[in-house]
Amino acid sequence: MKKILIATAVGMLAAAQVAAQESPWLVRARAANLQMANENSASLTAGGFNLAVDNKTIPEVDVTYFLNKNVAAELILTVPQSQNVTNAGAPLGTFKHLPPTLTLQYHFTDLGAYKPYVGAGLNYTKISSVSLGGYQ
């Protein structure tokens, strides 16, 4: 199943790249890996807490609109994610988050087949469905 998903994602990326040459729109499906810092402050560890949130790989879709050949705006979307919270390895609870991100990008186009870009953006992460066993 993983091979089918990877092949589909690669195919969509290739098709999107061809379409981008004909249209200002670029749509891509990707996978993003969330690696939580899982670092506790001294005040938490001194109180006997060893909190951690699980890492995960999630599906992601981004829609890019090219304002001109060098400047683009990109909206990065995913589905709401449920995260598990533990204390010293013992389950503590869960929460959901939805992290849409809007970026502005500058694409360097005079480097032949190599197309690097830089960007900066805004992220608004909505936390919901918090269930932390009495620690809300």
C-alpha cells in the first residue's frame, strides 16, 4: 500500500510540474513529518513531569499561485491531526491541531533545470479537542 501511495504522489508531482508551465497554479500532494521537540523545562522535570508528544508523518496538500515567474503565494493544508501526550511514557491524553500555513516565495528561474526558492510565511495552528486527564 505504501508503494502505491508513493507512486501516486510522485505521479501527481510530475503532472503538477508540467501543468505549472502552462498555468499560474501548482497543486502538490506531499507527506510532512512532524518531529516534536519533546524538551521539558527544568520547572516541569523538577515537578516530576516528563512530557512528550508523539511524532508522526501526515498527508499534506499545497496550492501555489504564481503572481509572476519569480513570486508565488502558497497555501499549505492538511487534515486535523490527533496527537498523543505522555508523561514518562504513560498515556496522559490527546489533542487535535490544524496547522494551515500561507507563504510568499521567491523562485530563482535563471539557473536552468535547477529551481530553488526561498520563502517566509504565517502559520495559525488551531488546537482543539483537548483531553489531558484533568490537566486542561
